[in-house]
Amino acid sequence: MPPLSMAAARRLLGVGLAGASALAQAHITLETPEAEAGSHYKAVLRVSHGCDGSAVKALIVKLPPGVQGAKPMPKPGWRIDIERSPLATPYASHGRRITEDVSQVRWSGGPLPDAHYDEFVLTARLPQTPGRLYWQVSQICEQGRIDWAEVPAAGQSPHELKSPAAVLDVLPAAPTAHVH
């Protein structure tokens, strides 16, 4: 097995630490907390608990600005509802002009008991611009609701938030090699 580059080692360490930290906090988190700008991303939202003992009966994901063409993965026992919104700036996809896109995905049904863990998955194309994307998620339970929607202010640690949104760091795209 070839040795890891320093960049690859840092990414693996960061993913491992982010994963351990996220599970310890018991918030809704993304399985893969970073991805390249402009890439197709598989968002795996991890749900580790209900609402103070109550089972989850719906999960609503508000897509961050610039995320395009989201497609949710069906889950047995859950219904999917997709909300589309007009775009301020249309884009082209497969030769078509896209003027509205998925803005929210809702899974409802289940339920997911408080003592169980599950994942909700969608794929989408990420923006071309690197930066931090916040995935706001509402967790609707048989009794209660948690809105994982808080975004830290400039200079504020996300650990200071009671109900932080899931975070995805969009990294600069790797340079492509030119073949001569």
C-alpha cells in the first residue's frame, strides 16, 4: 500500500475527528464533512436520536444555496416530498436551462424510534465556489420537534450553538492534469 500524502492524512484525520465529535454531540451530521467544489456529492444525514425519547416521524432538509439537482434516496416505510423553488440565476444541465430546482426534501413516515439510528441520503451537485455550506434540518417527532438550523456568527464556535445546522466544507477542486 503506498504511503499517504500529508494532505490525504490530514483529511482522514479531520474526517475521523469530525465524525467522533459529531456523534458525541448527537446532532444531525453529514457522514462526509468535506467535498470538492463542483463535484457530485452524496449527502448522508445521520440521525442518532429522536426528541427527548419520542420517535422521529419526519425529516426536512433545506438545501444550501448553490446546491443543484438534488435527488433523494427512497427509504422503505418513508414517503418523499420534494419542494422546488425558482432560481435567481438559472443554470444549464444536460442541454436544458434549469429555472427552478429542489429547495427542500421531506421524508415522512417511519417512525424511527429514539433508541435507533438511521441515515437519510440525497445526491446533488455542489457549487463551483469553495466555502462552508450549512444544511438546515428539521427533525419532526411524534412529540416535539428539533430544528437543527443554527449557523455560527463570524468568529463564533459551532460548539456554542444549541441546535447547529450540519456543516459541509466545500474545498477547492483539485487541478486537472492536461494530457499532451
